[in-house]
Amino acid sequence: MEKIESKIRFGLIGKDIDYSFSRAYFTQKFKDLNLDTYSYENFDFQDIKELDAVLKSNSNIKGFNVTIPYKEEVFPFLSSIDEKAKEIGAVNTIKYTEDGLKGYNTDYYGFQKSIEPFIKEHHKKALILGTGGASKAIAFVFKEFGIEYTFVSRRKKENQFTYQELTQEIIEDYTVIVNCSPVGTFPDITKKPAIPYQFIGKKHLLFDLIYNPEKTAFLASGEARGAQIKNGDKMLELQAEKAWEIWNS
């Protein structure tokens, strides 16, 4: 059996990540490219401090992807951070360099390229459901698009809405709604963010970062009321390809 030390390894840092889009995607990619010595694995940590042991005991890891809930918590492990990732405030891709680990953000690229074809003239305001690391990349893209955005969270914070505060007027005014929360992810496919769906209409665009299931309860509820919908599969593919580009640059 081939020793793992002879492999060129990549992996996903996250918590409770058995589902892992990245592992399946890159494993297939390595197979398609005949990269027999390349492998991709999950680093499923209950605490980001567990990364210390992995870094000390492995010399053949060349890069990581980072997912919930460590896109911000991983910062102390990095020697440097790409300017865009620094501005966003979240890292989802890490490259080994001669000077240590360097953090990048490819979420913003994946989101920008996947939502851009759906943006229409009347899409002036956006609600971002959730305030985790991924939501920061979404906000960065809206800033670049010139779309006004407001975060929605369960707890009251300045310049944000809580779910309880979402009125008919707010929903009708904010015609782009992006779910950055994990609510609705397999296996809890009947769950959806607690927004007043009855006020969604044909002018709305609903985007869900979740890709499993393909059509979440959030998206299905919007579609039933005439909204455009898009899930996170294309975003994930695009951010993965951008990460691959970074690792090989």
C-alpha cells in the first residue's frame, strides 16, 4: 500500500463536514487529471486548535480549503493574508508558501460569477441571512456591485435586522435575499430561514449558498411565489477552481 507520506495532500478544514463538496470535487479532479499522487481529505476539527498538531506532524500538505465555522478563526495560523481576504475579513483557501501559510478568499469570486447573470436593474438592495465568514464575502461582492445590503441575524446588532423585524415593507424593498446560514442543509431539508415568504414576488432573486439538497426549502418557497432562484453548486465549483489556481501559482 502506498504510504500517505508519498502523497501530495490537500484538505478541508471544518466542523462536522462528512458531506464535504470539496473532497468529492477534488478527488474526481485528481482522477480526471491522472494525478495519482494527489489526495484530498477532511480535517474535521471540533476546535481550530487541533490544526496545530496537523501542521506539526505533516510536511506533505500543500493547501487547505476552510469552511464553517473556521473562516475567521484560522487567522492566527496564517503568516500572511491576501489583500482581498483581508478586506473581506474571512479566509477559505490556504496555500503553503516558503514564508508560511498564506490565506485567500475565493468565496467572493465564486459568488460574484454565479450570481452576476441573475442581477437585474431593479436589484438595488439585498438581505444577507447569517453573519458568518461566508456572509462577509457576499457583502464584499454587493459592495462591488453597488448593491445596498443589510445582514439579518437572530440577535440584535447595530445596522442589522433580526428575523422578527422583517416586515412586508422590508421584504418588498430588498429584492435580493441570500441565505448564508446552514439552515436547510441535508439532512434537515424541511427547515428554512424564518423570513415572511408571503411577501416575496416575481421581482425577487433568492440565492442559497447550500447545494445539498439541490433545491432547499428556502429556494422552493421563493420559487413558489415567482422568484428567481439559484443554489450554491456553481459558486462552490468556481471557488474550488480558483483555489486550485492559487495552489498551483
